[in-house]
Amino acid sequence: MKIISAFFFTFLTLLIFMQSAFSSPVTPDTIRVLGIRVEFQEDDATTTTGNGKFDLSQPSGDFQIDPPPHNRSYFQDHFLFLKNYFKRVSRGQLIVEGEVFPPEEDRAYLLPSPMGTYNPNTTPELINTGLAHLLRDALMAADSANEIDFSRYRSFVVFHAGVGKDVDLGFDETPQDIPSLFITSDFLQQYLGQPAIQVSGDVNIPNGILIPETESQDGLELGLNGILVSNFGSQLGWLDLFSPVTRRSGIGRFGLMDAGLFNGDGLLPAIPCAWTRIEAGWDQPVDIYYSSNEQWTIHPPLSTHDGRIYRFPINEDEYFLVENRYSNKINIDSVRFEMAQGRNDYPTMKEVLLTHFQDQVTFSAHGVLTDVKNPDLGLPGNGCLIWHIDERVIEQNRAENRVNADPEHRGVDLEEADGSQDIGQEFDFLSAGGGSENGWVLDMWYQGNNAPVFEQNGNKFSPNTQPNSRSYYNRANSHITISDFSLPDSVMTFRVKLDIYQQNFPRSINPQVYGQVTSMKTTDLDFDGRGDILLTTTTGKILVANFPVRSIWNAGSPEIARIPETIITPPVLFDFSPSAGINQKRMVVLTRTGTVYGFRIDPGISFFTLFTPIQCPDSITTPPVAVSLSEHATNVYWGTAGGRVYQLKVQGSELP
């Protein structure tokens, strides 16, 4: 589940915390979402906001965020934003279609209890039990109307009356409001005693999202878009990137699955960070293993050009990701600050958008923001971001959705360009670090960044700068230097020096075509005095590298032989001269079923069967070894599970 609490200072800096349970990803090309509007039994409790009913009044002003009436059209407009957001950030790879019930504008399904019943504000166990009951009661109430075919939908959102318990203004006067969250099947099992909620048509609903009618309260106007979009990200299986331990930010405003959900006061949720987009399968990074200070061009996330994310390996678990995040030529926070000068009130983000960015946003006739051309419009600035990824930490904490629980060693960490690890810290408003704890423009990499440490580093990220490109483990030198970032723009450049790997290595062998590599042998297959590499794979294929014609390095097929079963040990190769002046190779291969194969390899790497495959009567447990008896005879030995050693004598061109 996801519970978010945000503490807003004067300039709306926020701290976030959640309790989460991970769910398996739901990633079809199109996801149909059912939204149901539910009201509580009416009450006059002072510990909840409102009376349990939807606000169906009229707007209080032209610039009110998410204005009433909060009827069916209002929530349908939010579903339209959900659709447009994911269509943009996935570059058309995910389509979300939402439909709100009941079909009448003002009707809502009635829950059997008042709001406070579902959040007793006592122990976490009792609160979570109440939230599980809220999801169940909402679905049951909608089901009882006999007007919904639940089998048509893959995702389920409960829009309930009232304000979400997602914003903490310091003193919580309404502690029994309902938090926004994604409820998983495991959560239902733990707190309802069942992994799913059954509705008519024998449809089992294993999870759902709880969303309030508004996030605005006590004079603070916030949009619903960010809460809705981020919880749907949890529905997709995306991991939270804040710390549930410290209840503070992990990556700040630079990603949807952390403080970025409240960018633009919740109207402009950030694009998912580079790591999340790779996890979603929407972006493939450009891997850089070798670069002698070449210049690279990088495009923003919504671009159709390649080169949106670059990846630089440190070791088998760690790597850096570089992405270019571009908001706008004019920063929206700066515009808002200028608009506030000489006024007694602070302009809402909706006023800022309609006054200065009207060509970039779309509002519905009901006053709901339904589209923004660039969701990153709410970022604190423009520039490249450098992410330090540790897959070891991620895999160790993935199941519990706590990849950034440890602020000293996050699985997804931002290398802050200003040299100070501020994200996730807690500063007083007037302290030197105030405003940077959720990320600011000086965390971004670009020419002209005036942070003193950035200028001292000389526009460079290297093993000897602050921050540095060293490994988490023993501070090992990665030999990675990224420098000369260009001016911030929608297309940027930088230079890379990376020399720990030999040029042109490593190479990729497509496992879907050839299988996984199981062994490698070095030998001179063509007797040209240069080494060749022989590889075997899980699909029984034998591949060759370094040979000019048939090699994994070029377009020619590297496959030189195939065995119709799994090869369990590296093969044995040995030289053989059947007659004076003729050089050949012999190769013996052992398989999982105990079958022994033999091949003759002539210069030019032509493969011929040496003998009909023979069956070993015992389970093979060791690789084969060869002992040369003469130029014309070699013995091959291997061991078995029965404690026996078998001998195969190879001489001439046939098996004796």
C-alpha cells in the first residue's frame, strides 16, 4: 500500500513517507480502469474533513485548483489526465482508459459506515484493517447496483468523499481522514483474511487504489493528479523511491515515485526517473563501456530520438545513468515568485499556468487540468541528472519495496551536482540548506551551474570530484569521468572518458538467438598464429569469436556447430596431424544426458563429425581432459558419479 504525508513550508517544500507492499507489475499495452464514486454515512465529526458527502457546490474562483462540483465529470477529467500522462511518458507504449460509475453526474454509491470507521487513528494494524474494509465495502456497494461488468477492467480506483490524509500542515486537526494508497493482494490477505474481493460474475479483484475527492484544505490548494498518477505507478509495479524508514525523500522532485508527485502543487507530476522508465521497459539505455573523451548527445525523456539515457558500468551490480531533464525555458517557480510580488495572496499554480503557460496545458470545462505537453514543467530547472544505481541493494529490498530505505546507501541515488547530499535531509526554513531537501536546480549538471563545488570541480564528475564516480564498495575507482556538460537545453552534450574496459568490449551475444553462454575456451582454430575464442551455450550451440568471417563480432553467423542437447562442461580441444603437413583440431563435447560427441576442425574452421555420438553408461561429473600420445593419437578422459574414469582414444580419422 502507499501512504503519503507531506509537510509544506512557506514555499511548499515537502517530506514524504509511505508504508508499502509490492505488487507484481501489470503491464499490458492497454489497461482499462474502473473508477467508483463512494460517499460515507453523513456525520458531523470534527476529526474528519467534511460531512462524508461529495462537495457539489460551485467554484469559489477562476483559479481554484480542482474546483467543485466533484461529480462524475470531475473524476472523468482526472482519468483523462491519467491517460494523457501515461501516453506521453511511455511515448505511446501504455494506454489507460478510465470509466467512472455511477453513470449519473451526481449519484454516488453509499458506504455502510461514516468516514471515521475506516480510519480509527489508533494502531497501524487497526488503521490498515479499516482501509481494507473501505476497499471491500466500496466494491460491494458498487456491485449491489448491478450496473457494472467488472470483468472489463484491470485496475480499480475508489474515489471517496473528503480530503486525503496526505498533507500534514503541522498540527493534524482531522486525523481520521483517509490516506491515499494502493492496496495489494498481500495487504488484503493480511487485513481481510482473503487475497481478493469477489464481485458478481465470479470476478476476483486482488488490489485497488483509494483516492480522495480533493487534496485541498485549510487554504492550501493542491491538485489530485500527482496522487492519482503515482498510485497508478504502484499498480504497474513501480517501486517507491523515498525512505519508508526516515519518512523522507530519496530522489526528491526528480521522479514520480517520490516528491515529484507534488510538482506544480500536484498538478504537474514529474516524469518517472531514468531507472523507473528502464524498469517499465519504456526506455533502453545506451551502454558506454569505452570512450576516449568523445562527445555524446542526450535527448529528453519524451523525445523520439535515441540517446535519452546513457549507462556507464562500474561493476556487475553498480552503474551510473545519465538523463537530460528539461522543463521549460522559463522556470515555473520563478514565474510564480514574480507574480507574487506586491500581492497579498500567493498565486495558485493554476493561475500561473493559465497566465503564462496556457499554450502548454489543457484545462477541461470543469476547471480540471487534463493534459500538459511536458509533465516535467514542474521541475526546479533544466539539466542532466546522474543516477548511481546499485542493483544489489535493489534486489535485496525489492520484495519489501524499500530500495531507498537506507539514506547512506540507496539503490537509486542522485549524484547531486552541488556536492552536498541534501535530498532527504531536514533543514530549518532559514538554514543554508533550506529548500534543497527535495532537490533543486543546483543538483542538475549543466554549464553555468554556479554552485561553488560544481565550479571547483570544473564541470566534471570523476573519481576525484565531489560527488565522485567511485563504487560504493571499498571506494573502488570506476575510471569514469563525465565532463563538459553543455548549457541546459532540450538537447545537451557531454564528454566521457572511460578506459577501464578494452576498446570494443564487452560484446553482446543475444541469448534469445544463441542461448546463455556456458563456457569459453581459447585456441587457435585456424592455425594463423592468433588466438580464437570458442563458446558453448545452453541451447547446445558452439560459437566462435575473433575469426574474420564467422564471428560474434560481425554480421556473419558465429555458429559453427550445434548439438541437440545441453552441454554441461567446457569441451576439450587438441591438435591433431593425421599426416605430415596437415594440421587439424579435434574436439570432444560431453552433454547432460551422458552423450559424447566428437568433431574434426579443419583450417578455415570447417566442422565435421568425427564419430557417431556414443552414450556413457554413467552420469558425467567432470570436464574432459586430453593427453597427447603422439602426433596421431590422443586419449580423452572424464570422470563420472560412480567414481569411474572413462577413456576415449582418438587416432587417425576414426574411432578405433
